[in-house]
Amino acid sequence: MYFINLHTHTFEHPDSVWAVCNQYPHEFQVNSAYYSIGIHPWNIDENRIESDLKIIKQKLSNNKCIALGECGLDKKIKTELTTQIRVFEAQLELVKQTTKPIIIHCVSAFDELIASKKKIGLTNTFIIHGFSKNIQVATQLLKQDCYLSFGKHLLHNPKVANVFTSIPTEKIFLETDSSTQNIEEVYIFAAKCKNISVEQLKAIVWNNFQTVFNTAK
């Protein structure tokens, strides 16, 4: 059974790890790994939006591309939220033509995030990566059939650990993102939170992965 790493910026992994590697269209790296691709709100460039969207559309048709993202909304950056929403919804329109999930970056914009999902009429699964919010936000997202992916905040923030402990196991993923911790460390800590073995947790996350991605190595 593999350790599923739902979101990472690293392309090299042990054989025990099945990773979804993050790619950006403007700096796409050719490799054999399975990947997601999207315009991160931090990377929005008006001079590049159309070319980035063309690349995303092309890559979404590739079997190695198993998700859109990371993409989303962030109220703590300088880029106007209206611009972010326009770019985000343009990407949702592209992935709507597939069954592939979306790996989401969201900071202080969860209401707008769900509003865009409803506006586009999207049935593709949202996965909120790097979840670090409270149980109220988690509950709001779970009601919208979102999945929550936990990483460094789980290990370093007891409040996030409490949220992780309380939410259903069938809605969780684990990740490293760009942190220095390896995915095994995340699983060991997460298993303790859930009071189960690492092998049990690996099986749970693997089943979630199969449900959402319908993909096997």
C-alpha cells in the first residue's frame, strides 16, 4: 500500500510514495510523474492568462495530468479578487469538461470559492489543500462535498490536529506541499490523531484517492 502524497512540489519520491506533483503552466517540467496543473492566484499575470489557459486545456487531456490545480482564491495578496475569480472560473470551465478533481488554494475566501463552484455548475470534486482552519469552516466545506488535505499545519498546530481528529476519515488526504517533512512523518502523526495504525490510515487515504481520482498506479 502506497503513501499517497496529495500535493507536492517535489518530483523525486521513494517507491513507497504515490505523489501528485504540482505544475504551473508557464514553467511546465516534462517528467514521468503524475501531476496537477493550474494557475495559482499568486502567479496571475494578465499578459500570460490566455496562454496559460491554453496549456492547461491541453494538459488536462493527458492521462498523466490527474487534477486541475493548485488554483483558487487568496484575499491576502495584492491581485484584485475580481481578477482572481475570473481566472479561477476560467479554469473551472476547462476542467468541467472532464471528471478530474481540483486541488484548491484558498485563503479567507471560502464563501467566494463555493459561490464560483455553484455558478459554474461544477460537479468535479474540490480538494482544499493545506487545510488550517477551524471546525466551522471544515464543516461548511464538508457540506459542499469537499475533501480536506492536511500537511504541515497538522503537525504544528494543535487546533488543526483537533479538526483533523473530528472530521470523517472518508474526506481526508495528506500532503507535504513544499515543506521539508516527508510524507511518512505526516502519516505517523495523523494516525496518532485518529488512534489508528499507519497501515490503516494508508488504506483509508488510498481508498479516498481511488474514489476521487479513479486512478491506480
